[in-house]
Amino acid sequence: MAKIKHNNFLDTVNNVFTDAIDEGVLHLYAEGDHFSGRTIGVKNQNLFHFGTTGYLGLEQDPRLKEAAINAIRRYGTQFPLSKSYISNPLYKQLEEKVSEMYQHPVVITKNSTLGHLGVIPSAVKDQDAIILDHQVHWSVQSAAKVLKTRSVPIDMIRHNDLNMLEDKIKSYTNSRKKIWYMADGIYSMFGDFAPIKDLKALSLKYPQLHLYFDDVHGMSWIGKNGTGYVMNEINALSENMLLFGTLSKTFGASGSVLVCSNKKMHKDIKTFGGPLTFSAQLEPASVAAATASAEIHLSPEIYRLQDDLRLRVQYFNSLLEQTDLPVVDKNISPVFFIGTGMPKTGYNFVNRLMKEGFYVNLGLFPAVPVKNTGVRITISRHNQRTEIKALVDAMVYHLPKALEETHTDLHRVHQAFKLKSTIKTEKTISKNLSLQLETSISKIDKQMWNNLVGDCGIQDWDGLQFLEKTFRNDVLGENNWDFWYLIVCDTQKHPVLATFISSSLWKDDMLANATASKTLEEKRKSDPYYMTSKVLSLGCLFTEGNHLYINANHPRKQEALHMLMQTLETLEQRSNSKMIALRDFSMNDSLNRYFLGQGFVRIQMPNSCRINLRADEVIEAYVARLSSRNRKHLRKDILAYEPSLDISILETLNDHQLNQVHLLYNNVRLNNLGLNTFPYPINLFKNMSAHINWEFILIHHPEQPNKIIGVMFCYKNNNQTYVPSLVGIDYDYLKTFQTYRQLLYQTLKRAIQLKFKTIDLGLTASFEKKKLGAVVEEKYAYIQTSDNYTLELLGLLECN
């Protein structure tokens, strides 16, 4: 299997966060010598604070502060010993108070992240299975992944999709003892709820179903004794449920709490649970503050605090209802999300609000899908009606301006969030640029196209005509592609931008690692189109290289890019595509910031390889330029085998030969799940044989002249670039005759013989290609999806 360098998800997140940091909306430092909760100092401004998760304002309550101060005076700043040995003197009272709140046994943890890491591996046994809601908090997902090492299956459903959940439950009923579904009570970005009552009913229907809730954002502001949203919905915790609450955020102190009504399970978790056993315990100040808060929660005062917050939330909701602001989910929680769509619009909007005197949070990838960026606003008891009204007025004024400055509109925001929209927008027609969009290359001037985009890969005019003929009107959907050709010109008819676009069916794991693809291919034996999606892409599945021409020095370059983005959005809807992919860009491409701002995330593709040839080069001179180590490799692993092989170059193949090379190609495809694609049809190879620009480099078995053991499918691009597009191998003879290395060398010889300027060696096997002098370049794609479900599910499968 060819080694492929796959994308690192953390690199993608780092790229997005770096852009947001540069825009001044992340990694900020609060300023000032004191903090009231109502305002916060940022960038030399005192801003009204609409970003806190301390909804009840208890973190500023004098009783909690005094309790913390007294604890430090009495017990010091920490109690440096594991709870497994001994807990500090304040712990027992806290456990008793919190247990009284819930009327169930509890386990106090340092924070919810460490709590999940301690509880999930202890509660979930090797015979169980886990199903995650795809928006459940990162800390739950991270803790669940630990169980992959114990072969516990981890699955995922789309957000709050109970039909999908029931299907997953049925699939595990006969093979697993318990089936754990893990979800948030209230989701931290959109402020929407889990369907708790429906989930409880489902657990009664399927006794194997156990429920695990992270309710840190539902804590304190709702429910009896402030025990949260989940408890408010179910009243009592059954033995097939585990519940996490928080002692920080709304609770006002620090730490978290696991609630468990199953006494045996509670004992097992408390006795030994990873970080619960070995990590430091809560500081005396935190324990004392949490105890003071628990006393408030056990008193009638908690309901007055809840009512006070509820009035503010209702007031904010009433103001929003009078506006056209795109509120993503309307409910009673103190968490609100105003959609902006593109990250660039979100940056603009947040910075505008900060200049007006309001601090809010930006919700961005990976917490939300990249094209579902928006502003998260939280309401707390610190907020007064005057600034709540002022914030709504500021948003009503500034959102249209942010949309206009970032070349988008409210209708597109509604589409991104699937909100009902009565707004009709007219497409802006540029007075300075004209756009030509065709569905066939035959309608584009051949010379102009080849000069702009056609100098690499199979994307010259003739190559695209070949692809149109091959990938249209096929009986299989994966071999039916749509093509568009876009050229933007200025008033002088000079091209500013040109590209070609395709829509086709991709396997969702095409660029995932082989582990994920192996798992999915097993499921595809019974469901061939499992986890496949229509993708709108620059270029197409068969092409590689630079698919986008843009005149970087043209004053209307930015305007042309906006026209491209709007066209892609229109074609995405028209073709019913689920993802847009912009390929193949270099590491430091000048368009990186632009694409990120437009709602794309960058992922790493397999490395690309190219050989640049000198004019009038001969093979001997080329070999002499290789390093001594690479020349030794050539002599030992390639030239030593060449005399014994029957090597030929043919422009056409008969039916018997076509069947052989098709099988050899499929051998390579099946052996290379790191780049997982649908199989190309036999018609592709027949069309190659009939086309003047294609030829086949064949290696026959030396003792069986009619047996082909290796083939390189080569395209001759416009007398500029030689393109070995596909390879076919009989793996029974790969090592015996060093077939793949021989094919690479014969490709090099042929390109030099035909006097091509470059060889596009494509993706994969960069190590072998580099030994023959290829330049290896990292390549990136920018993708935009309507939700994160597929990306997160693939992340789980890759951890298998």
C-alpha cells in the first residue's frame, strides 16, 4: 500500500483559530483590577458582559467569596494529596450538601473534563457500546475515544435524531450488553435542548439503553434545588442514567459533580476512576465556595434567583422577536446564537459590537460547522434591561453592515442555518466584470483555456472533453458527473479568473486514513452507498494540480473571487451537493485567509510530485543529476531488472488487453484505501485507447508475453506536460520484478523522449518518486460542509 500523508485535524483547527486570533476575537485578555460581572475590560474598553456562563451571577456573591477566603486562611491554598488517600476536611460537607440537592449519591470531580475521563472508562464495560450525539461536548467525545483501545464500539448519530438513534440501538442489541447514549442536556453553542423525555421513553422501550448526560449548561438556573435541565425533565434519576453537573459556571465555584442512583456503580466509580484517583483534589477555597453555593441551592432563594434570570431571558427574547436577527434556536435557555454564516462576517460583527461597548463570544469551527459561524450571547443576572435593549439595538444596526462589508446577505445566513426566510434578494450584477458559465468545454475558446488553466494534469481543453465523454450518461451514479466552466472577464475582455467545477459522488472517507476506510468498506458490502455524498469541487476526481487561474495583480481580483463564491453556492444548491472542496493549493497560498473567511477549513491532501525537465534533456544527463544515493537505487532496483522485462508503449489496446489493465488498475485501487475512491468503469479505459492523447506503458511477464503485470496510463497534455494518471499492478510480481519502480522509470524515459517540459506524477508514493528526482510539494484543500457530522464520525473511525 502506498504511503499517504493524511490530514491532522489539529492542524485544521489551528489554522481556523489562528485566523480568528489575527482578527482580534479569540485569545483575548481581560483587563482591570476588579470584576463586577456586569462589565469586563477588553482592549482598553469597559464592555457590557454578554459572554459569561455564570448565568445566576453567584461567582460574585459575597457569601461564596467569604467562604473561599476563610478556607484559604484555615487550610491554605491547596491540599496537596490525592483523594484516594485522604480528602481535605471540607469535602465531606460538600458531598453531603450536593447529594441532598439531587437526592442521589454523588462523586465530586476536579472539573467535568477530568470527570468524564474518570467516569466513562469505569462505567462502560468491554461488552458495551457507545453512541454519541454528534454535538455532545468535546470532553465527552474525548473520554469516550479512550475506550477504543478496549475494542468498545463507538458510534455517532446526527444531532437529536431519535430515529437514527433507534436504528443504532437495534444494530447493537444482539452483540452488546449495554448501549450508552451520550448527550448534553443543553448544548453550549446554540442553547438547544436534548429531547430528555423522549430519550427516557426510548430507554424504557429498550432496556439495554443507558443514558449519559452532560448538563453543565443546564445547571442552577432551572430545576428543583437548581439541579438542572435534565433533572427538571425527569424528576428522578433512574439506575440506567448517569448525570454530570457543574460546580463552576452557574454554580459559582469550581469543580463538577457526577450523580448516580445505582449504588454499586457509584461505589465502583468512586473507588477507582483514573483522574478521580490520581489527580489533585479541589482546592480548599473551591470546596468552601461550592458548599456555600450548595446551601443557597437548598434554600428558597434559588427560585428567586431563577425567576430573576428568567425575566431577563424573557425580555431579551421579546426584543429579538421584534427584529429580523437570525436567532438559530428560540427557547427558554440563557444561551442565544445569532447566525452570521461566514467566519469573516462573524469577525466583523463581533468587532463592531465590541466597539459599541458589548462583549460577546464568537461560535466557530469546530464547535459549530464552519459555515454556521455566529455570535453566542449569554444572559445573566448581571445584565440590566438598559444594556440588554442597547445590545439588541446595536445588533439590528450592525449586522446588516457586517453582512454588506463581507459581501453576503441575510438570505444566505438563513440558508446556511436552514431557517425560514421571507427575504428575497436579487443577485448583484457587476458593472466591472462579466461571468461566463458553461456546461461543456466545447463552448470555451480552446486557446484561451489552455493558456489559463490547461498547462497541467488532464485539464487542457482536449483532456476535459475526454472526461465529459467518459463521465456522462453512465448507469451508475458515481460515474455520472456534472461539469461547469467559469471565466470572469473585465470590461476589456481580459480574463481575471478561470476554473472548472464538477459535481460527483465521493466516498466520505476518500481522504481519511485506511483504518476508517476498512471499517466503512465492510458496511458497503451490503450498502454500497453508505457514507457517500455529492461533492462540488474545483477540478474533478480525475484531475490534479492547479485548477484555479486568477490574475493576482488585477484590481478586480477580490470582486472576481466573490463571484466565484456566489457561483459555488448556487451550484451547490442546484446539484444538491453536501460539500464544497477547493483543491489543490500550496501551504502558503495567498488565498488562505480569504477562503477561511468565506467559511472553508483547510485540510492536508496527499503530497503532490512533479519532475521538471530541461530543454533537449537526455536520460543519461538526467540520471547524472541525481544524487549518488538515488543513482545507486536506480542501478540496483530498476536498471538491473530492465533487460529481463518485455516493455512496450501502445496507443491502443485490444479487448483482452483492456480487460487485463482494468483488473490491474483495480488491484491498486483496492490496495490503496488511504485514497478511497469508487472504481472507474471499463469505459474509461476504452476511451483512453481510442483517444490520440493517451498511451499505455506496459510491462509483460518475461515468460508469458501475453500476461501484463504492470501498466501506466499516460496522458500527453498540449505538448507541455506528461501525465501518468493511473497505474495498474499485479502484486504477485511486484517484488520479483520491481514493477512499480520500473513503471516510474519508464515514464521518465518516455517523457524525455517526447521532449515534454514537466511530468505530473500526481499523489501518493512520494517516497519512491522522490528517489527519481521528483519535487514533492504539500497540497491542501479547503472544504465547506453544512454540518460536522461526517467529519466527526470519520474522526471516531480513524481512532479505531
